[in-house]
Amino acid sequence: MNSAGPAGDPNAGQSQGSDPSSFLERARARAMCRGLIEELSRDLPGDDAAIGEWIGAAARERDENLFTILLFAALAAGRAVDACVLIDGAALLPDTQYLALAAAHCSGDVASALIESSKRKGLGWERDAVALLMAGLWCARRELKAFPPELISRARMLARESRESFFAQVPLLALSNVIDSEALRTLVLNEGRYPDGLAEKMVENYTLFFSARIIDELPEAPQFPESWGKTVRRAVPRIGRNEPCPCGSGKKYKKCCFDKDQERLRRSSDVAGVTVEEIRANPEAHLSRDRLMSMRSHELARLDPARVSPELHRTLISRLLTFGEYESAIKFFEAAGIFGDLEGHWHEAVQFATMEGRKEIVRTLLRLHGIRKAEDLDRFPLMGFAQYLLMMDEKPCRALEKIEARSREAAAGGAANPEEELAYALLEGGFPGLGVLAARAAIPLCDPFTASVLLDKIHQARDELGLSPDEPFERIVEELSGQWDLGDDADIDALIESRNELDRKNAETRQLRREIDKLHEDLKRREAMLAVKQRPSLPAIAPGPPPPDELVVDLRARIETLKTELNQRHSERNQLRRELESTQSDLQKLKQRQVTAEAAREENIEEEREDALFEEGPSGLQAIRVPVFSERFRRSIESLSSQVVASTLRLIGRLAAGDTSAFAGSRRLQANPAIIRQRIGIRYRLLFSVKGESLEIVDLIERKELEKTIRNYGRSQVPAPQY
């Protein structure tokens, strides 16, 4: 047998071994393809537990090639592979098709494994969405009484995270059909429009994986994992067979290095001139920003930060945080440091880990900056209250005391935007339920942008807690946004500037109060010290007044000066508040005028559309007629208010009595002149007809339903009254 094997097959020529180490080495060194899986599936050991251990070990070591090959060799052989291997291994599979195929054929609790894998964030949005879809399909096939609550909440969270990804939103839309979740469906459809039937087709296609044969779904052409989903570049330049060999031997290429280069060519990677083995041996040497952006979570985690070029550090740490690779991010910071250009990324890592409740990760990251206990956070103004609460989780009483202290400070106006800060801290610091209530309290006090961000945080917390997605404060945020939608940008800018100036004056006032309080404390201490010094050891014969203390005099003078300045700030603040209220009132009046004008325009348009349907009504003297009420009319008045019904019956009485003024403004329907329309106020229209001595009352409808209703009344006949 030719050791190089057939052209184009990098698996050819590999020797087969019978012992486990030889088997694993053979699987590790070769490229994934149908022929290899058929071969290995025949040589698997008889112990399913041993195979499961091999697959699990490959997943933990993040060896995507070995994991994929062992998993599909076992599944193709009909072996039972527990789905728990997918928790670590789902992120290693080449694409969504492999993920779906593996999920469909693993044994055990597939849904729980896929949900847990999704929560680890290493899949990427598209794979994540497909994993949740397969979890839903797996549950549906088993006709479970209810879908796992974590599946629904995780799907809602992912739908919010992946709003901009079409390829993630479509599987989630398909999942909403599988689990029949109107909340998830609405959430996805709010972010975009999708072709009719697309989600249903996806459900149909992914359901087929449960009945598919493993072997039939695998590729015939071998491919290494380093090249999955990438454009393969030649590891050897193009050289004519009859050209001189580039090695300098003087021989023709075909007589010299041709065969050796063909073997190298079969192991080409996505980097020109480099083989797969060379990429594996030294991935850092072949990095670029584009390559980093295309790498998956396990590939990024394998990189040695110390060997990565400094100009790529920021891209690398951003990608690690995107995939939730916090352990690798910590190794990166340990190697590259956390100061300079990277300090912002360190803050970002702390923030992300806090939002996900990764307490040990947060503690480790903070220790890199010398923060070992919650009290140390006071030295870092950029660190939030949320990190403090997270570090105090083992001492809930102290955490509650801190929450109470911060709440009192917020109530007293002791910080800028205290309600907003407290809400963020609770939502991200391990108290999501309390955070929702705090965020609701903060929303009416925020500008529309901040309010919408807080609303997103509330939705995330509700998803995390498995609560209904219906948030009552969503309407308040919409109203708040509407109050700011006042048309003139200059007016809005003036309002924003007024609010900002008022915030600045409030901050100055708080600072002056703190300075006055501190001076009062200093004065008390000084007076107490003087009282001790001046206490006589023996009774004084004729004690006189003690000489004035210069420091006490100075402290009292400074207090009076600050009080004067504080009063001035109070006056300025009150003036600003009055100006702000006046500006808001003026803008609200402007908006009301705009709304009224817009309503009038819409009213005129509706009037014109309505008039186009009718022609001149009856005029002149009218006879006395007996009213006859149709069953349609009787049904229509059952759901109306007594005021509307009373007005209608009074008009009908006047029409029946032949009151000429009651016919004023009535119009005949163009499509059927026998039907006459008369207004009942602004909202309602009465339809009736005149026949001899009868006044036939046809219908009472809302104006907005008029156009649709009259299409039912053709020229041929008037609906006969039913008694």
C-alpha cells in the first residue's frame, strides 16, 4: 500500500492499532469523513462506558477533532452515548448540522444537556438557537407534560441578546412554534419580518435528523477541524510538474519533491503556505485580527496570551468575553496585565461576570486589582454597588444593611441618579426580584433612554426568573418616550440642558450640606476638647470668660459662609425647577396642540372618505312612520352604553315623527340608495330605510366599521327586518 494514499485523502495510509492508545491516536491524527467513521465504528471496544469516558475526556480537553470523530463513530455503531457529553462538547462540533445530528441520536436527557450548554455561552448565537430548537423538538417527540421552564426562559434571553442575528432569530421563531409560546414568538417578530412558512420549514427539516442514518449525513471528503467553515489555502505554491524543483536539486519537480508536497497539500489549512499540523503547533504565530474574529470559543481559549502580539490583545480579550471564556480571560490578564489600554476590558470583564452571577470569577478578577474584600471597592469609584453585593453574598445580613444604607442615601438625595444606580446594582448583584421593583421606582425619574435600558434589564430579570414577559411598566416607558417626542430638537435640547443644570445644582447643594455637616462635627470636637482643657483643678475665686479660640471662631465663620452659599444654591435650584416645570408645561401644551391638529386632520380625511360613499339624503316634508327594528340593530345596542342607546332612540323617535330637522345631514348610500345614514355623535352611525309607512332601522355601527359594513349592502336589496 502506498503510504501517501490516494490523492486528496489525508486519512489514507494510516495503520490500524488494536489497543486503546493506538485507536485514539489514529482517530486524533486523521480528518473527519464518512470512510473514517465507518472504519472506526467497526473497531470500537465493546465497553460503552469506556467509549463514553473517551468522548467526555476529549470534550473536557476541547479537542474538537477527536471529540467529533469519537462521538459520531460511536453513534454510527449504534452505541449508547449519554447526552451529558454535549454540555462541554456541543461547542466543539463543526456546525449546526452536526449539532442537530448528535442531539437527535444521543441517549439520556438531551434537553437538559443542550440547555446547560446554551447557558455557558460558548456556542455562539446561531448554534445556541439551534441547540434550544433541538431541545424543544426532543421534548415534543417524548410528549412531555410540559416543556422545561429553563428552555423557555433561556430562549427568551437569547432572543433579546441576538436581536441583530437573522440566523439565530429564525430557529427561535421555529422553537416558539414547537413549544407554542406566544411570548417568544412575539419577542422574535418584534425584531424583524420573516418569510411565511420559514419557521415551519425549519421545524420540518430539523425533525428529519431524528430518523436520519448517521453515516448518510457525514461528508465523503476528509476535512480537518481547523478548516471547518473556512476557505482552505494551499500549503504549497503552484509548480508545474516539469519545472525545476524549488529545492535547488536541479531535478524536475515531478522527479523530486512532488510526492512530498502532495502529502503537504492534503493537509492545507486556511493560512496560505501553512499545514494543519503547523497551525496546531504554533497558532499564535499565524494570528491576524480577521483570523481572531473567525475563531470559535475553544480555539480562542487554547491560545497562549504571552505569545500573542500586543496589537492583537484588545481583539483577543473582547472575543474571549463575547464567548464567556472567563477562565481564559483571567489567564490573559495575568499574562498581559490589567492597566493601560486593557483596564477598560478588565472593567468590562467584571461587569459581564457580575451580570451573569459568576461570583468566583468576579472575586478572582477583583483580586487581580488588589481588591480582596467588599470594603476595598470604596477605593475604586468605577466599581459599582453590584460588585459589593455580589462579594457580600455569604453575609446576607450585611448585604441587606448596605442596601438599606444605599436606599436611605437615595431617599435623601445623597448621590447623582441614586434610584437608577440602586436598581442596576440589585438587578446585577444577585437580587433580581428586588431589582425589578427598584427599577420600576427609578423609571419615572429617568430620561427616556435610561428608562428603556432599565426596561430591558427588567425583561432580562423576568426571563431569568421564569416570569411572564408582560411587564406593566412597559406602558409607562412608552408614555415617557412620548412626552419627549415633541418635534422641535431645539426645545428638546433646552429641556435636557435644564434638567442637566438642575442635576448639577442638586449635586452642589448636596456637597455643601456634606461640608457643613463635617464642619459641625469638627466644631463639636473642638469645643469638647476646649471644655476639658479649661476645667479648673481647684475652685476659681472670680472666674472670667475664657478667651475666644481662634479655630472655633474660624469654624463658625466658615459654617455661616457655607450656609449663606447653601441658601443661594437653594434659590438657584428652585428657580431652575420653576423654569424646568414651565418648559415642560409649554412643551406639553405644544404636544397637545400637535395631537389635536393631527386628530383634526385625520377627522377631515375620514369625513372625506365617508362622504365619498354617500350621496344627498332625503329632504323636505316627511310623513309619520312606524319604526321597525331589525335583529341586527337589537344586537348592536346590547353592548353599547345607555347614553349612546338613549341618543339613538331619541333620534329614531324624531325620524318616525317626521321631524324635518332629524333628517338634516342624512346621506343615501351610493351602492344602495334605499339605505340612509345619519350621525349619532362622532363615533356612531345609524343606518335606516324608508318604506311606505314604515321606518326600518337596519343597523347601528361604529364609524370605523362603516366602510366594511356597507360593503355587505348591495344595490339589489335592503336586509329585511327580523322580529
